[in-house]
Amino acid sequence: TFGAATVERPDGRYGPEERWPGVMRAELGAEWLVIEEGLGGRTTVSDDPVEGHWKNGATYLLPCLHTHKPLDAVLVMLGTNDLKARFNKSAWEIAQGVGVLVKTIQTAGIGRNGGVPEIVVIAPAPILKKLPFHADMFAGAYEKSQASAKAYKAMAEENGVRFFEAGKVIKSSKFDGFHLDPESHAALGKALAKVVAGL
């Protein structure tokens, strides 16, 4: 979501119009305001002892939601960074971490008239087996990544929220094995625009 570039871009990041939230914004049109909250390295519920405690999505989420309320819909796509070996999490545990975030959204009172916004849980596209730059960082992650969509779907059903499997429309980049090429950002943004328009 942050848009770490797999091809050359200024500062190593895709521009706002290239990142999938920007693509979604363009597809949805002026009736929707899309608020983008991407952070490179963000986890679901864990402080990162290497990259920083501030990468923890759980501690950031509530003030973020209240900053932007009222919200009609909240889309959550996290979990790839939780695959890093230092966190030692199973696919089920990562999905449960997303579930913690879902519960935070459901109980925050940040929808219209203090209600609950529509929530869409997005299972990230699986990482690739070949990780040219970060094989050690993601040791053992490939198998967990392959099992993630099933775990996310079960968690979403348990919590009564919508589910979208990104791996059905995109693949991770061969450049590094886990970020997205521009074409994948475009495809994901267009697919999710249809989901949001249908809420």
C-alpha cells in the first residue's frame, strides 16, 4: 500500500496516482474521498525490534480512525511484514492480528452517526519463493504466505466483515518477491474500486 517501487521511481516510491489507493480513488470518482494510510514495514499488532516500535498497526489505528471520522468504509491490507522470521507467527496468528484491528474498527464508533463502517479485509498476495534481497528476513515465510488467504477468510467470516483475496487479481513482483509492480497496483486498485462501489 505504501508503494515501495520495484522499478525506478524518485525516492523508491510510486507516485500517489500509481499506488492502488490512488487508482481506486480515480476509478470511484468525485463521490468518494479515499484516505490513504500506507506505511512501509507496518505490522498488524507487533512492535518491530529492528525497524521500530512505531511500525505497529494496532497502536496507530485508533487515533487514525478518529482523525478521519466519520468513515463509510475501512479497507485493511496488512500481514506481509508479519511473515518476517523475527516475528515467528503462523498464518493463523497473522490473520488473528488482523482480527484485532477489525475489532478495533468495529468498536471505535467512527462510522456515520457513531456506527460501524463497512470493513473489507484484504489478504495480501502471497510472496514468491525466490526473494533476491531478503531471503533470510523471510525465512520460512513462503508456506505461511500460501496459507494466509484461507486464514484471513475464516477470520473475516468469524467477525462478520467482507473479505477480498488480492492474490486472485495480482502477483508479487519478481523484483524482490513481495512488493508490487505498477501493473499490480493498477489491477488491485480497479478491483477494489468495484468492491467499494458495491458496498
